[in-house]
Amino acid sequence: MERSLSMELVRVTEAAALSSARWMGRGKKMEADDAATTAMRDVFDTIPMQGTVVIGEGEMDEAPMLYIGEKLGTGHGPLVDIAVDPLEGTNIVASGGWNALAVLAVADQGNLLHAPDMYMEKIAVGPEAVGQIDINASVLDNLKAVAKAKNKDIQDVVATVLNRPRHEEIIAQLREAGARIKLINDGDVAGAINTAFDQTGVDILFGSGGAPEGVIAAVALKCLGGEIQGRLLPQSEEEITRCGKMGIDIAKVLRMEDLVRGDDAIFAATGVTDGELMRGVQFKGLYGETHSVVMRAKSGTVRFIEGRHSLEKKPNLVIKP
């Protein structure tokens, strides 16, 4: 992939964030998601690349935009796979909560796992604890491993977990071990990424969430030198059959090299609402302000970008080349 693609891609997440942030706290998650999706697609089609959506808003007959298999870009440039979540945290935006993001991940063609839309068990850590975790080990053993790697006591380790009834046992084990817990209502992509940044205070992510989001998080952690492990959790015979047709072994632990192959990938995200890592969109009269991160695995470069966007000069958030 070309180096300049990184900066082009952050324009996509900025547009999605600006569009969906208008719906913050208004209780209309579908409208917010549609706004993000529409803006993301419009800007994607100005970028010099030959992209194919491998993780998107659904199958072709289920989603009007950014469906799996859709072609994006100008039709010239590198051949890439694209994973998108135009609005990671639709419920967050609807309620005005924390850590909603517009996110995307790009890798060379054929290098992203085409993850089915189902649950995935996950465990994720930042660079200091790479190689120390094991999704097959107990919560306590993983806490001990992370504590040792980060030179902490277990009581000082912070684990983040989606606040769901299915995670009651994990939460109970964390509390019994004496670890600190940060429960999140939505947005486990942000939860996984936060493990790689000291300022967030998060050391490890446990629990299950969407498999597509697991792949997107894997790209981010690849860029950051972190690690995520996953295992698909089909909930029905139909989902088991679908995995079989895709050639995915549901018993297999999916490691970094399974989720995102090759030595290069790009991740971009823009805050829609405020979070530990990035501020959300702020509207100030004729301007909108954004806070984004864009990173590339090949170079290890991580850039935080503050943008000021003229809503008068660029009302549709895109200027065609």
C-alpha cells in the first residue's frame, strides 16, 4: 500500500464522525448510523484505490451501502480489503455516552479475515503483555500474566468488559481476583485499542463481542504492537453451517496472523463522542472540530490529528477531485 493512503483514509472517518455526531443524544441510532455510512461511502469514492469491502454493514441484499463485496475507491491504485464500522457505538451516540467512534481498517487484498457477523470471544492486551495471554487460560491466570508483564499487582490491573449478562461469570472472577474493572456499555473496538495506550488506564479486555469488530481491533493492535486472540461463538446451527461454508473452524483460536495477515495494514478512527483516547466532535458555529488517530503497521507510525472543518465551504463533507 502507498504511504499517502493513511492520510486519505482519515478523511473518511472524519466525515462519518461529523455526520453522525449531529444525532448525539437524540435517541435515534439508525439515523446516526445511516448518516455515518452515507458520509463514509461518499469520501471513500474519492480515494485513489481499488477497494473491496470484506467487513461492512451487511450482505448486499441487507444494506444499501458499504455492503460486503462492494467496490470502493476511484478504481485506480492499490488493491485493498476494507473493514468498516461507520459508527462503532450506535447506542452510545443515541444516548450521548462515551467512546463512540467512526472506524475503518485496510490491508492488502486477501489479508483480512472475512469474519462472519456473529459473536467472538476475545482477549486483548497492549505491547507490554504480548505473548503472555492465552484465551484458553483462566481469567486469574491471564491477570497474573499481565500483572507480571506490566510490573503491577493484580489489584492494580484494570480489565475492561462489555456490561452484558453473558459476562457475569467473567466479572465475578475479576472481582474475586481483586482486579479493577471498567465496564463499558458498547464499543469493544475502543475497549481493545485502549489496552495499548497508558493514558486510558486499561490493561486487558475480556469477553465476547462482534467478530467483525474483532478483526478491526486486530488491525489497530497490529499497528500498535499489541495482541488480540479470538474464537467464534456461533449461536445457532445456521451460524455453524455458515462458518463451515467459509472454511472457518469454530474451535480454532484465531490469533493475530489469522485475523490480519501480511506486514502492512492501516487503521483510522475519529471520535464521535468523547472517550478516554479521543475527544468527540465539537460544533462551533460554521466549523466542526474532530480528533482522530491513524496508524500504519509497516512503519509503526501513530498520528493523532486534530481537524477543523468548514461546514460552509464543505457542507457535504466531501469535495470531489
